[in-house]
Amino acid sequence: MNSIHSSWSNIFIAHIKRDILTNSRSLLDLISIVGFMILIIILFPLGLGPIKEKLNIVSNAVIWVGLILAIIPSLEKLLQKDFENGWLDQIATSPAPLEIIMLSKAISYWLIMLIPLIITSPIFAILLDMDLKNIPWLVISISAGSLAISLIGLSGSALILGARKGNILLPILIIPLMTPILIFGVGVNEAVKINESPFGNLFLLLALTLIYLVISPFISALLVRIAIGR
Amino acid sequence: MLYLEGLTVQRGNKIVFSDFNTIIKSGSITLIKGKNGSGKSTLLRAIVGFTPLEKGTIKNDKKNVFNNNEEWVNNLIFLDTKTGLSKDLTVIENLNAWSTMKGWSSNKENLTMALKSVGMDKYADLYISQSSEGLKKRAALARLYLSFINKVDFWILDEPTNELDKTSLVLFKQLISKFLKQNGTIIIATHDLTIVEDQFNILDLDDFKKQRVS
């Protein structure tokens, strides 16, 4: 029994390695995410006009909304490629449960696509005139919330497998699920702005992340099984 | 022995086949034939456990295979027309990823031997995106060799020879003979009954359907 579980962790790591390797060969997805994010960050101040104070008020929310919108196009491809080339069929014949493999997919997506956004978020914050004391909290809240976002994205991506026009359906299905993450994520920094403790919002954000960490692999695995059974 | 008992499979509203019974002996090779759309692929996917059964059971000796699905899928290699190769990886990287996915140790020697068994060792570092269809198929068939190192009892192959040239077909036949000698069981869906030289059984889905009607 012990050896089975140790091989599960090996398989888990092997999947993450494969995903990182595949994505490192075609950086287009990553470039498009960061590029989209930069566009949002550039467009917003242009739309707001020249008054600097306005920017400070909305900067926190703009970064969060930008993050959610920027990753939507890449979420479609999260499982779609592997579904089309038959890899999902193959991993269904793996000794490791599909749930574990789905979790590895969410983690590798987070590592590949969201870590670069977390790293660059202080730059975006400075561009949007955010106070320096808020920036560490922004990074912390995005780090916690983005894992939940990738877990929700994974389930959404599994849901549209094999569906025609899935790319239109996906945002409509998953953005409502992301609203709690957005509310508490933004709430962390709003609390810091008015000199209150950000921990209430941060802990709720972490709690949400943990909930999705538990349920999302099961939902995704179930949906993948349905997709390959058709 | 693999017992398929009363299999009924439905896709959407259409019943692909109903009350299908057959016995597949261990160490034998079974070719499933039938015209397009007769349900060859669906039958294979049902045996692996992808397509859910409306009715019926599949037993390996006395055990219902889906009671312990992990043990069952671990005991077989399934190869579809969709090969599961990532086009962003090279031939050997794909094989390595597949082997670790199966929970098998993937040392380089074994992988190279596997590639050699289908004549792909020259192409180990070729990207799948740059490979021809035939090379892709051979890169996928290299997985079969790994079942001689790790314990696998079943090969379930869907149109494995479509894109192969004559030389690779010979190599494929060699793999099959070797696996049969180890008492492995092979189920192949194909139109071409000349792909196997060993003695084989035929499962004709068209005949089965005619009998059902009459």
C-alpha cells in the first residue's frame, strides 16, 4: 500500500514536470496573458482621465479584475489540448486516481501562468499609483486567491470539454464562481487602506481557496470521465 | 479469460450494441471487425472502462474488472487513433511522460530499447509537431514494448496499423508475437485482417447485429 502512495506522488510530480515542459516550448499563452494584463493596466488610466487620486482608489480592484479577465482565454486550453490529442484517455489508464492528476493540472497551471502575474503585480501596482504599504498585501492576497482561481478554472475547463462554442460558455460559467475570491481579495487591501486589520478578509480568502482545493479536483475528474465516456 | 457478458452500450439516444456476449481467451489475439460506425471503437472504450455500460459486466477470470478499476487500467495498454502525444514534446519526452504516468520507472535505457523496437531510435529527439502521421503512430506503439519490462496482461488497440509502412508493420508483428508468448491478451479493432501472422480470432460486429435482427 505504501509503495502505491509513493508512486502517486511520483506521478503527481511527473505530471507537473510534463506540463511545465510543454508550456515552456510554446510561451505564446503566457505572453498573451501578461500582454492582456498590461493592456488593461494601460487602458484604465487613459479612461479615467488625468486626476491622480481617482487612480489610487481603483488600482486595487483594477489589478484583480484584470487578473481574472486576462487568464480566461488560456483556461479554455488548460484541458482542451490534452483532450484533443488523447492524453486524457491515457491518464485515465494511470494507476493514480484522476483526482490527483487533476490537482496536478491546477497546480501546474498556477505555477506556469499565475506565478508570473504574481511576480509582476507590484509593477502594475506602481503603475497604477498604489500606496507602497499596500503592495505587499496585494501580492499576498493575489497569491492566495490565484490558486483558487486556477482551481475554479480547471473545473470550468473540464466542463466545456467536447462542447461546441465552449469558449463563449466558459467565462459565463466561471466568472460568477470567482466573485467571492474577488470580493475578499480586494477586501484585504481595502482594509489596509483604512488602517484596519486585513486578516479577516485574508483568512476568508484562504478558507475559500482551501474549499476549492478540496472540491475542484473531484468535480474536474468527474467531468473529464464524462467527457471521455462520450 | 475475459468474459464480456450482456454488454449494452448507449451513446446519446442510440444503442450501439445490446446484450453482447463473448469470451476472450488469455494469450490469444482477437480482431474486431465491422463496418464504419458499427461500434468497434465504442466496444474497446467500453472494455477499458471509458464508455459507461448501460447493462452487463466484464469479468477478468472471476473478478468484475470495474470493481477495482485502478487494478484493471493498470493491467492494460490502450491505444486509440488519438495517440496522446503532445506536439510540443519530442518523441522520447512523450514516451518518458507516458511511462511515468503509468507509474513505471523510466530509465533511459528502457526507453531507448522501446524506441528501437519500433525503429524510432533515430527519431528520439524529433518534435511530434514535426513528425509525419506514421512516425507519430510508431512513437505511440513504442509504449507496447514497455509492457515486457512492466507487468501488463492486455493490449487494447484501435486501428494501430493505419499509417504504418511495411517495415514498421513487420516490427509491430514481432511485438505482437512476443507479447502472445508471454501469455498476453490482445484485442485489436481493425479493417485489415492481414496485420497479424499469429493465429487469431475474429469478432465480427456486423454478423452479431444481423443475428440480433433475425
